[in-house]
Amino acid sequence: WMLLPSPKPRHTVQVQPADRLQSEGIEVGDPGAAMLDFGVLRLRDPLDHALALSVWERCRHMDPHAHPSYVELFARLAGAEPLCAVGVWPAGSVMMPFCLRTVPGSPDGGSTDAITPYGFGGAYASGDVRPEHFWSKWQAWAIQTGLVSFVIRRNVTSEAVLAPFGRANHVMDNVVIELGQGPDAAWRGFEGRARTDCRRAEQAGVTVVLDDSCEHLEQFHRLYIQTMVQRHASPFYMFSVEDLAGLHEQMPKSVWLVCAYLGSELIASEMYLVGADVAYYFLSGSSPTARQARAHHLIKARICGWLHERGVSSLALGGGMRANDSLFRHKRSFARGGVVPFEVEYQEFRSDRVQDLMAARTAAEPHFTPDPTYYPAYRAPSQA
């Protein structure tokens, strides 16, 4: 099933079939199989999508950020091409989804770079693998296709992904609630003010319900969009109800809603992405009543118990918009000892092209001063 790329991708990667391996059809994890090679799959192609899905389903972590349908959605929203690098060994596999992008304003009009999909990413490994073999094949593919650079928003649960191949940069902190010792231990990790706010929500009559079948998706979406409008969010975050419904349809066990009610009124709702051992806070909608009643605090307390019952050991809440801002401090209040580094890994394959892109950006914007924490620098918002 191996697929190799043509050497000159432009706006999309044209991945063409190569000679098929003798080991074609051998299932991942068969200890008697000969080692399977490396390939890059086009996730918009039904066959390649199915192949990537079969690898994902065999991954121990089954991380939702690596699911082919998740990658397709966020590649489409970013105007990018959804791809997935896959390496398969006799008793293990690695899959690394990414979005291939054309660099705007590039001198040749066709430079490409790549980034992991929205949220967290990396090379997800399962079983017995050789990381150096995967990275060697990946580097050869990137150079052959003319990829300028690759940015990985590294997953904060380090066990899920391979160690960095490029330069890892600690750009911010995130918060992770550990659930392995049970919800009572997680509750003890809440700061005192967070526990007080949970009690206030209960006293106000707030009730929290798990909707892991997403039956109330339309109500959640209305609340979510209202919240995004109030916060003047970027158009990127204005996900349609069809986008979210499609995500749940393709990943029915990985998308949960948690809804907070005051009487019969939905006042707050949060969407979570749930993997085999790690869950992720994803989207949220809130009303003024919810903020006054501290509904979101009670949601965090309840979700810890439900996730633990399903065998999930960690809940990643993410971070803030900036270092130690109010959003980060709010999330930290749910895990006093749960601050972990969020790293961005930067792999550069064409330093000459990077220099050309920086020169072109500076020529177009003479006062361009890139944010030093943004990668790649030639795409950075200006700090001027």
C-alpha cells in the first residue's frame, strides 16, 4: 500500500503510487511480518484515508488530533492539504498527520511548508518502533518534495509522541489534570477558590450532564457562536454546526459535550476530545448566567469523574493566549501541580528558501519585526 510523492509539489502534493511492497496486506502488529516501509498518505483520497484510519485504530493512544477526519477538517479550514506520514514495523507503527500549505508571497509562487493540525500534534508512536528510521525517511521525503519547514505543536503528554527531531522551543505553559489516582485526588488538586466556586455552582442549583452522543450539538453551537462573537474571535474559530456534526459523525467515541443547566436552561457547555488515555478541553460556550453561577467550574469537576470511569488518565486544559494571563491562571486553578511546558518543534529543510522568504516579507513590509516565539518566522505576525 505504500505511496511515494512526486518530487515537485506546488499548491497540493501529488502522491503517486510506487511499486507495491511484497508485504502488502500484512496487518500492523503481526510479529511475523517483514518490516513495512514509509509512506505519505493523502487523506482526501478514500483509500489513503482508510489506511490512515486503520493505523490510528491500532495506535495505543488513539489520540483524536491524529484521526484522519480531524486532520481533514482543520486542513480545509486552513486552506491546506491534509497528509499523514506513516511508518509501520512488524509490531508497531508511527503516524504523523500534517497540513501542507503554500507560503503566501513566496518569490517563486510555490514554496510549501507544513504544520500539525489545530491543537496538539507530533509523531504518534505505538508498539515497537525505531524513531531514527522514521525521522530519516521523513527528512528524505521533505527534502525530495522541497518542503521549506515543518512546525509541530508538540503534544503536552510526552508519552504519546516521539522525541523531537528538530529544535523544540518552550513557548508557553499548559495545564494538565492527572486522573490516574481518581477524581478525589484530582479534586484535591483544585485550588481552594476553584473548589469554592464549584460549591457555589451547586448551591445555585446548577446541574451538569454528560452528552457523549452529542444530542445537544445545535444548542451547544448556538451558545458557542454567541461566545465567540462576544469575544471578537477570529473568523477561523467560527466553526459551523455542520463541521462539528461531521467531526462527531466520523469520531463518535472521541467527541463529548458536557452541559450545565440552571433549571431547564442550558447556560454553559464544553466540548472535549477524548482519546484512549488523554482527553482535551476543546471548545466552550457560555452565558452571563453561567459566569455568575460558576457553571464552568462545576463542569471541570464532573468531567474528571466521567473520564476516569472510561480509563482516561489525563485531561489537558491547554494554556492562555499569553504567558500567565487570566485564562492560564483560570485553568491552573484546576491543577495546582499540573503546569507542563508547551513546546513548538521547528524543523527547517531549506534554509536558503527561509532566507528568501524573510527577505520577501521584509521588502513587502519594511517595518516587519517577527514575534520571536512564532514559527516559522516568515509567517509571524508583525510586532512593529
